Amino acid sequence: HHPSTRREEHTMSQIKDDNDLAKAGLLPDDPAEGGEVVSEEVDDDEHPGDEWAEPIPLTDNLQLPGFPTHVLPEGLRDWVQECAKTKQVPEDLPAMVAIGAVGACTGNTARIRVQGDHVEPPNIYLMVALASGARKTAVVAAVRKPLSKRLRKHALESRESVAEGFTRKRIQKRRLERAIDEAAEAPSPEDDEATSRAMCAAKKLQELETQATTRLLADDVTPEKLAQLLCEQKGNCAIIDSDCDLEQIFGGRRSRGSSINMSVVLKAHSGEEILVDRISRESDHVENPCLTLVFVPQPIVVENFINNKEYVHRGLTARFLYSLPQDNLGYRDSVQPAITQNVRARFEAIFERLLERMFGGGGPRSRGAPTELRMDREGLAAYNKFADEVETMLRPDGPLGSEALRPWGSKLAGHMARIAALLHIASWGGLPEAFEQPVALEWVQAAIVISRYCIVHARQVYGLSGLNQQTRDALAVLAWLKRSGITEFARRESHIACRSQCRTIRTLQPALTLLEEHEYIRLLPPAPSSGKPGRRRGPCYAVNPLVHAG
């Protein structure tokens, strides 16, 4: 006999009254559907075959750790904890966005020389995946606000000098045009003198450097516009957004990731010189690009990004650090206390000082070589030990040894060095002294802890990238079961809870079947007809107690 048949025979033989029907889950759960409202508590002894097997994992699913907020410097840590409490979001979100913002405000004013010729810029590329409605925008806005405020102030301060420089350049262009016309029309004896005046005018125009309006933040931009912004802002630009168009930024929509487009984003990650020639305007030359990308998309966007073969083959996906925090939807409190004024002030001061260092006298300025940070002796020893450990992880049998993860893992040590430098800078509150002191062991160790967090999340991201729709839907239902803690449920209840993932019963049923095959749930015997009008409850399932065990 099929197990479900044996369960039904046993259950029906035990039913003597309505209480037995209720225990078997065969009475309707809504008075409108007929019958009395009775307790649905089910005694495990009433279910045949109540010895559940250990569930078979749907994937190589890893237990994702929460962000290690405790290792952050005080100015960041206190704000992350209060922001998470205020916005009722996982601490992963404000922590990752804040670290990225420190890198954006440091820009190409500094870099960290790890050892020898190994130099890392301070910018990082981040993706934090959260579902719609998880208050992503509120957290991103809380980080962008102090940046935007300071940038507006600098823009106002530099407005006169920007206008003056622009006017001088226009005047010199007119002079050059006139000098060229005169040289072209001059009689032969005066050719040398007229040509000399034209050449002199051209030289003066070339020496005039137009100062762009102070700007650091961008939103949805094309690769061409991004290159222009990097050029105007002396290499510094940041996109910190919760609802951006990744295909537009990476050039996938227009040319499917052509080298002309994607190369700007690829080179800006490592600080490699960018030179983009244009027919209609001057070429964009960025000597020391420093681009920060912090995206907070929905999980499906990250999945599509990871599955884009062009992005994978060009190494774009390997340049990002990933975070897959568990959202708090369904468990949030309507009471939202404000962030303490002292905590907010200390947090915002970090960015104000860094932006003051970046822009100084108003608009973007040339500074020559960036300040170089170095680790102290103990910090460098810790870095080398971790780098050696990561190298062993890249072996075929290692946690980062898969074909998909090896490119990502090969950049992890460098990312760790960048994070260590950013934590060091934040620990000094963004003060100038931060750039005069070595990066201490404390912040190297903290960066190692954060890197280990990123390893687990990256393995999950790359592991989910190849799942079929049935498995993804089953994972969504399983996540709901774990959050709710229920021991039995009707199919329509799971459909309501997971409607964003499984829009119809037809798409939900394969997921339930897969969960049943993997011993996460069992189909309960169908309820007999009561003979009364009303919709029947539909298929019901019992949940393996091991789903809720720890």
C-alpha cells in the first residue's frame, strides 16, 4: 500500500466523533465552510507513520550567518545597530551599505599598499539582496543623506569658480577660432605670425581646465555617461541605489556587454586607467578611477546577474561581494524609535570629513599620487595567513574550488585588504590622522571576519544560480514554514503566504510535491464530505518536526 493509503485507512478507523475529525485535520477551519469551530491541535500519536525521516536537503543549502556587526568600529557599529532597530531590517543591510559609503567618500585620495607591488584602491562593489517591501530604500536614503547634504554644500561653494572657469574656456575657444580664421586668410608674408598666434591660442585653451560641479553620487547612468562623470570628478563616482537598472549601467541592454561599455566598470574596480574615445566630443581620460557600486536589488535580480554569461566571462560577477540577509517581513513592529542624535552625528561626521578631504577647496581637484596606507607588522602577518588559507580554498576540493566560485575567491584577499583599510579610516572618524597611521591588526582581523561572512553568502548566491523553478519555489515555501512554525497547513494557506513566488496553485503544487518527496511535509488524508454547502478546505499537509528543530 502507498503510505498515504495506509495513513487514510488508519485515520478513518480511529474516527469516532467530531473531536477525532478535528484531530485528523478533517474538519473545515472556517465556520463559513460548515461544521463547528473546534481545536485543530493534533496529537502526534493520532498520525500513523509519525516517525519522520531526516529531510533530504533541496540544495547544498548553507546556514547563512548574520553580519558580524560587533567587529565594526564604534562609529559604524552603533549606527548600524540603531538603524536596523529603527528601520526594522537585518543588520546586514545598513552595515554593507555603510562600508561601501566609506569607500565612496575616501575615493582615490588613498589606497592601501599591502606589500611589494600589491596595491588596492578603497572602493568596493556590493550587492545586498532583499525582497520588495523590506525597507531597502529607507536604509539607502539614510546613508545617502549625509553625503548629499555635504555635496550640495560643496557645489554651492564652488559655483562661482565653476562658472568663471567655464566662461574663460568659452572665451578662449572664440579667440582660437578667430586666430585660426586670421591665419587661414592672411597673405603669404604674414603666415608665420598668424599661425603662431593661432598655436598660442590653442595652447592656452588646452591649459584651461574646466572645473566641473561637485558631484559624487550617480543613479542610472549609461557606461558612456559614467566614463564622463569619472573624468569630470577626477576619477571618483559612486552609485548607491536600491532600484537601479543594472543592464543600463553595465551596457547589457544596448550591446550585450561589449568591451567598450563594460570595460569602464571593470577597470574602475581596480583603478586601471580609462581612455574612451568619442567622435562627437572630447575623449574621456581617467588616470586613477575609483568607482563604488552598492546595489540593493531583489533576489531575482541577483540571480539573473549571476546567470548572465557575458558578466561571468568578463569577470564582472567576481568583482562583487554578496549578502543574502533574511528579511523581517511579518515580524516588524509598528513602533519605530528614531536613531539617537549622538549616534547619527558621529556617523555623519565620518563622511563629512572624508568629503572635505576629497573636495577641499570646492570642486574636484587633482592631488597627484594618493596617500598610501600600510598594515602594521601584525596586521600584515594576519593578512598573509588569511590569503594562504583562501588559496587552499581555491583547490578543486575546497569550498571555493568550483568553476563558478574560483574567479570570485581569487579576488577575496584583495577585498579583505580594502575592507581593513575602510574600517581603519572609519575607526578614526574620517580624521586626517587616519591616513598617517598604519592599519592595525584589529581591523585586519575584523576584515577577515567579514570576509568569512561573504564567503558563505557568495557560495549561496552561486549555488542558487543554477536551480530550476520548482526548487526555488520549494525553498520559498520551506522558508515560510520555518518562519511560521506551523505543524500543519492547507495548500491554499501556503499559496497565500508565498504568492509573490508562486502566483498560482498550478505553479505551487510542484513545489509541494518536491517538499513531500524530500520528507519536509506529508499529505494528510482528505477530509470526508460533510454534506453541507461551502468550499472544502482542500489538500492539507503535516510538517516534519525536524523542520523546526533548532
